Amino acid sequence: MNTQRAQEIVESPDMVDVTYNGKPIYIQRVNEQNETARIFPLGQPENEQEVPLTNLKEH
């Protein structure tokens, strides 16, 4: 996923179906300089992690 699209998803009021390693996730914020995103699996906000944007897939 590219940085611009990830940022659009973060700013969208609608829930967008995005996965990381095949698991549905929520994107909290995007780090444009590092091309990473702060994410957590749906329903598991305690499991935050920073991942490369290239590993995120929109469905």
C-alpha cells in the first residue's frame, strides 16, 4: 500500500477492509518518512505494532 492511500484510510470516516499478514487490522497513523504504519488487529488495541506500508493490503 502506498503512503497516500494509507493516510486516506486513516482520515476516512468509513471502515476500510485492510489486512496485515492476512489478519484484519486498524491503521492508527502513518509515518510518511519511514513509510510505516501504526496498526493493531481488530478487537485487539493492546497489540499495537509499527509495520511497513508495503505489508498492508486493501481488500
